[in-house]
Amino acid sequence: MKVRAPSRDGAYFDVQKLIHGLSLHTICEEARCPNISECWGRGTATFQILGDTCTRACGFCAIKTGRPTWFDDDEPRRVAEAVASLGLEHCVVTSVARDDLPDGGAHAFAETIREALGREPGRPRGYEDFERLPQRFETLPADAEAGKQYPAAHAA
């Protein structure tokens, strides 16, 4: 397989510096995507939330597997910061499977989307402005309560 090397004149190294500087994960790196230089070179990436360790061991996947012992409750803010820094009009967010969490990570997806929408230029940074979200986009109160019971974030 031939893979294009990152170009010095593209955004690849800027994206890499931003992602690593914010201690974020991308499916691009974690799954060893051969097209990473194309996406990062255009200044975009697919964010992978809930860490770099999946609780499932799918034979076709390159993501590290194991039993995560932590939950990073600051990750949604950092993803939103990256989205704003990259000036993205849209972003893709995926995650590892987190069977160890009571809601499987639904709370983290909701918080990440809320944070990212709150940082759009011209939008207030807060949880009040969600007209662009589907009406059914919500987490159950039990999920929000479960979020408070996740193990604390690990020191990077």
C-alpha cells in the first residue's frame, strides 16, 4: 500500500501539534489510518473521545484494548477548543467502546457536542442554545447522575 507523506506546506503538522497539545485522541492515529496525511493536511481530523483504550477486542481493529480505569471529564472542553482552533464548520466525533461506563459513554458524547456548539462564532458559550440539535438529543437524568460517578481523569 502506498501512503502519501505529510506535506510541509499543508496543515498536517499544525493539526498534530494541536491534537497532541490538547491531549486528545483521533481515530486517525489510534486506528493507524493510511489516509491521515490527506485529512490532517487539509486541517481536519476525526476526534476519538473516551480515551485510547477500547473495552472490546475486535479482530479487525487496530485500537488498543483493555480495561480503562478513568474517565476524562475535561475532554469535551478540549475537543471544542480544537474544533474552534481549526475553524471547523463541522466535525466528526467517534469513540472507543466503553462497556465499563454505566451509560457506555453517552454522557461524554452529549457534553462534547454541547461544548462544540457553544464555541461556534456568534453563539453563546453555554447549554441554552440547542436549536440545531435533533429534538431527541438528550441524555437521561440517570445518565447525567452516572457521569458524576465515573472515575476521575488520570494525569496525562
